[in-house]
Amino acid sequence: MNVGQDEYLEALWCLREQEKDTLADLQTALDDPLDHDILASLAAVGMAVFNRETGTVTLSAQGLDHARALVRKHRLAERLLHDVLGLRNQRFESEACTFEHLVAPNVVDGICTLLGHPRECPHGLPIPEGPCCTRNEHTVQSAVAHLSEFELGESGRIAYLNCRDDSLLHRLNGLQIKPGAKIKVHQKYPAWVVECEGGMIAIDPRIADSICLWRQQTPPPPEHEIGPQETEKSAKWRFWRP
Amino acid sequence: MTVTEPVKQSTQAGKKKVAIVGLPNTGKSLIYNHLTGDYTLVANYMLTTVEPKRGKCQIHGCHMEVIDTPGLHCLSGHSTEGLSIRDLIFTEQPDVIVQCIDANQLKQSLTLTVDLLELGIPMVISLNAIDETARRGIWIDSTTLSHTFGIPVIETIATQGRGIAELKKAIASPRIPVPPLRYPDAIEQAVSDLQGLGALPTVHSRKIALLLAIRDSFVEQHVARVASPEDIERIKNRVDDLHLQFRGNVATAIASVRSRWVDEVADGVVKRQKVRSGEFAKTFGHLCRHPIFGIPILFLILATTYFLVVRVAGAMEDFLNGYIANPCVRWVSAITPRGFWRDLLAGPDYGLLTLGLFNALCTVLPILFVFFLILGALEDIGYIPSLCVLTKRVFDKIGLNGNAIMSVVLGFGCKTMATLSTAGLPRREKLIAVYLIAAYVPCSAQMGLSMGILGRYSFWALLATYGTIFLMAVFAGLLLNRILPDTGTGVLVQELPAIRWPSPRAVIVKTCYRLYWFLREAVPIFLGAALVLFLAQWTGLLDTLKAALRPLVVTWLGMPLDMVDALILCIARHEAAAGLLIRMSDAGKLNVAQCGLAVLLTTVFIPCLANIVAMCKRVGLKTGLLMTVAISLSAFVLVGMFHWILVFYGAWTT
């Protein structure tokens, strides 16, 4: 889909909301004169259904899905720019137009959750619901988190280090605490104790703040594991692990 | 991948130098001990070796000088750690480098390996602790590793001395490695340009050029010593050019190339199989550092130590005194005529045998034996560093953080070593740490003997005395933290060694060496101090001194006048004073409160000579001596204060 086609799909979605479907309506909804090539291409890929006899154009099921996603992005972008970044006048509209072509679907859900699943755009038009709205998620599962936000036993892969001190960076590097390394939290107080590449390292809480990681769910133990499986008892005794 | 050539056997005059380098706690000292047949202290944690140590060895008829070095993370970098070893590598140019690698933490070591390979010095890798690796289900393909580097990689188990023969063979015929890495073109170009200037020292020129490219201050100074000012200017210009041309950070680019290489090599040779073993050791490690459970464990360890020192060492002491010391003294008294000679040899107060030899052998030695045995086991388990985590809260309050904590904790082993290990700390933390170590941290011998002395009364006497010392230390730390200008503190980054079962052989060997060193160093001092005291007594000097010190000792401190003897012995050797205190308390000259204060006084009074020398080395002569005076004076002031507090509350009975 190119930008022109996206514009038409959005326009068709808007017409559908107003329960209109003629070409004349489409013409008024669009700023530029009607481009029949684009309409034909949409019909060719099965996004739109073009009826010459009645002079109407409607979205197919596939077209509806696509248009819903586009409109959702656009209107969420408007909310973000309007509410959070405080853009006013026409600027946020044009910015939102650029925005909708760039953002990936999971990021859209992140923005939606961040904004608290808004129902309407700043113009008062409905924002199509996404999967995050139906689940009513409260928090954004941000991709990168600080080590200090990690819980005991959680592990993650280091994304980057927020560290200004070169010598400290060297020292951490020497201990393999560097981007790409896997870290597991063993203790949080009075100092952090983490496991990294087979070594245990005690680090200052201040450093824990400056290590940013991608969260990782602990994978289930592999099938070929040797030795007794973790028993009920050892799981129960976990409570005293700090 | 790489082509290597055997090194021509150097038949030049002079011994070959073999430098053992590696990350902290990778078994360098163990390898050193095995190669030289010498003994340096080893323990299952970092910072055991703080100064390079040299020894001789003969491998295949070739005499070699072996140098054991403190732990080193990388050659480059802006950190102050490992300055001495960098200096050693660049200025002394060892003929062979032996890198010790802990096979459990291969990746961590490989960063240093890259650095060393780039030096172009013949090298051998000792892949250590291979037994633990096997237990953890890690298998390392050392043959591939050897091919990748183009140098011998020898699997060893240093704790048991396995693989040492192969290591010796490899050291006798080492190979020059080929630098494994190519950096981005702009950097490579700059490096070859720098080498082409002809201003760099010929040895390690590639490494030096690389370090110059990242503006490493240590190497800049090193080059400045040999190159002319014009050359330095040209070098500087070329490096500036590189930084202008290069898009991005040169140091980061080099680091990322290395980091990728390390990952590739490690992933290629390490095979892991998940094994659920060592769970107990791991759990024990967790518990030792736990903010709640760690403290009872610490107390349990201390209580066990106390019990063993008081009971076992006490029994040994009684036995030795009953069957060796007393009969000997009686026999000597019987055969020497009454007067000068009998008093000199077997006099009840200042005899060479009574206060000198048997004090060392029969009173002090058993206590040290038991205590060193326990300390050795704790060191071998790897327990000590977990105290760093456990005590962090206290240290935070007194302005110590980062490596300073480890230094102070090491003071419980040997104060001199601990003082030396403060080398890399920021000035302010160094001052606080050095002062606290010298003044308030009881070293292993002091602690063992204090247990021996106060154990004659009760466990609570010991607890009260050490509680007081602890409070004094915290108070002094708070005060120093207040008055010293705040220059920002370091941050704690501390490797924790894997907890492992102690090896009885290693513990016994270590204890024997520690006792041997004690006997070798301390017995002459014990004898000398006894002689000095005897002569002072004989000439009447001692009585004059005692009369002069009476207001201080008796009135202010509330001690019997004989405490002057202990203080004089304390200046010579703390153990001698402790031995005297034991004799005094056995003779009923001290009550429990006096004994507690006496232990307090001898602990915080003047640091031992080696410690004073180490202090001066680390904080400068003037500050070091100033600290010594401050420590000694404050000891009298504080102990006197405690005496009068006890008097005030009616808890003092004489």
C-alpha cells in the first residue's frame, strides 16, 4: 500500500462512519480531485468494491481491516500529539498524517495503553479499538527497562549502559556486563547481586539504575536437563532468597 | 586461521622472565607456587596478591624468573588498578606471559587475552579450575582455542597441581601469537602510520599504537619517556586526525570489535549442558549475603571460632605449658645460679624463655594455629567477599563504597595487605579506609588472641569489647566522612567468587606457612623485646618510666602499672603484648573490665610496623606518620574515656 492508497482507504472509512458511499461524497471528503487510478488499484487488490451502476464505492472485509488500523494509528497519533505533546492548530493533523505511515502495530498498542485507551480523537471521532483496549491493559510492557525495576530471579539481556564514567564502563565491560550479555538478578539489598556469564557480581544500586535491559521471560527448563528436576521443596524454600 | 612460528630459544645472558597475569581470583598465585616451589598466600577471592612477587624456577635446564602479579582486567582503560603490572609489562618486557584463565568465566578473561595477544609477546594460557567446569556441565574445547590463538592452551587444576608439567613444557617453548583482530580501516591505517613514524619503542609497537589511538594516558606517558618532543607532536597530530576522520567514538569502535570477537570465540569453544549441581554451595552463598540470614551466619561462624579458640587452643596451651614450658623453665632455674643469668633466662617477669620463647611457642602459637585454620577454611570457601555485600549498609554511612569495602574487609585477614590493596581507590576513600584499617580493624592474629584472652572470662566480655571497637570505628568513619572534602565516591562493582568446599590440604598448607612466617618473624622480636624489657628493668630505667607513666596508666586508664610492659611489647609486636596479657590475666592481675579495656587498648594502639610502612606507601610519608600518631593518641583518650564512663556508672571495681 502506498501513501495515496492509504489516504483513500481512510477517506472511505470516514464515509462509512457517516453512512455515505457515493463517489461524489468521496470527492468532497478528499482535498484533491478524485484519482480513478488509485480507486482501480484498490479494487484490483480487493480492498474496495466499486459499483459502476449505483456509483458507489465501499470497503471490502480486507479493506475494512486495513483502514481500521490506519485510522486507529492516525487518531491515536492525534491524541498523542494533542494531549501529550501539546501541539495545537492544524499542525498536529499534518504530523499525525506522517506518523501513521511510520508506526508499527505493537507500538500503536503501546501508545494506546499509555494514553489510557482513548475512545475518541481530538476532533471527536471514534478511535477503532485495538487488541489492547479489549484486554484493558493498564501498563505498557516497555521493551527496555532499568535493572533496578527487575524482580528477583528475573533475567534480561543488556540493551545499553547509561554510564558516563569511562573507567567504570571498562570495569563493567571486563566483567562482561555489556550490551548483549544476559543478566539474572539474585539479590537486591543491600547491594545488587547479579549473575552474568557464569560469574556472580555485587553491584551498587546506583549502577543498577544505569543498566538498561530487554526483559526476558525465563524459558522452561530444557528437556535434556541432567539431574533431579526442581522439586516442590526447593521452590517452597525460595522465600528466603532476598 | 593463524600461522605461528616457534620462538627461537633465547640463549642470551640473563634469565628469561615469565610473568603470570590474569583476572583477579584465577589462580595466578597457585600456578606461581607450583612453578617456583615457593609459597605465596592464596585464597578463593580477589586482591590476595597486591604487589608483584618474584621467584626463581628451572624449567628444562633453563633458569627463569617467575613474576606473580596482582589481578588485571585489561591493559587499556583509565582505571588505576593494575598500574604496577602494566608498568611491568611495558618497561620490563617479560619473555613469556602466562595468562591464567578461570575456565568457568572464559568470556571475562578473553578481553584481557586480546590485549595480551596484541602485545606480540610469546604466550601460554593456563585454563584453570577445569574440574569445577566439568562439574558445572561446561566443556571447553581447548584444542580449538589453542588453534584460534596460535599459542598453547593448557588445562590445569591449580588447586591440585594437575597440568603443571605440561604448563612447564609449554613455557619452555612458547609461541608468538598473531594479533587476531582487524579494526575498522581508518583505525588500522592510523595504527600503521603511528608505527611507521619510527618514534615508538620497537617492542609491542602495535599495541602501543592502538593504545595511543584511544589516547590511553598511561601509554602516552610511557612513550613520552622515550620519544622526542617533535615525534610526540607528530603522534598527537596523527591521533587527532584519526579522531576527526573517524565517525563515532574510536574507543567504542575498538571495544565493540573485540567484544564481538570474544563472543564468537567463546561461543565456538564452550559447550554447556545444564547440570543441577552445586545447588547447596549456591544456596549457602545466597544465605551468606542475605540481609537477614547473613547476620546469624556471621555470628555462628564467630561463635564457633570463639569456642574452638577458647577450648581447643586453651587445651593445647595447657598441655604445652604443663609438659614443655614449665619443666624447661624449672630446669633452667635449677642449673643457673641465682642472680643476673637466672633472671635473664628464666625470670618470672622478663626472662628470655618465659616472656620470649615460650610466650611465643606455648601461649600465642596454639591460638594462632586454631584461628588460622578456621580463617584458611573460610578463605578457601570464598566466604569473605560476601561480607562486602552484608556490610554495605554500614560502609555507606561512613562514606566508603566500591572497592574500599573489600579492602577494609581484607583487613580482618592481614592489615598490611589490606592497606596495600587500597592503591586504586579515590584519595578520600583511601584515607578513610587506610585509617580505619590501621586503627580499628583487628587483624586475624589480633582477633584470635583477643578471643584467647577474653575467653578466659566470658563470651560477653569479648562481645562487649568488639562491640565497642565497632562503635568506635563507625564513629571515626562518620567523623572522617564529615571532615574530609567530598570528592564523590566510587561505586561498588565486586566479583563474588563461587562458593566451594574447602580443600583440607590447601587449608593445612596455608596454616603451616602462616605459622612458619609468624615464628620466623615474631620469635626474634619476642626475644628482643624480652631482652630490652629485662635490661630496662635491670638498669632501673623501667621503674623510672613506670613512675612517669603512673598517672596515665593507673589513674587515667585504670590499669595495673604492669600494663606499661604490654604497651612496650605492643610497639614491637602485638602478639607479644597479647601473650603478656594472657600471663597477666592468668596471674590474676586483671579483672574482666580491665582486661576488656586492655584488649581494646592493644588493638587500637599503634599499628604494627609493616602496617605503618604500607600506610606511608599508600597515603604518603607525612600523612602516614600523622595517622600513626593520631591512632596512638586517640587510643589513650578513648580507652581512658571508657574507663571513666564505667567508673561513673559504678561498673568499675578494682
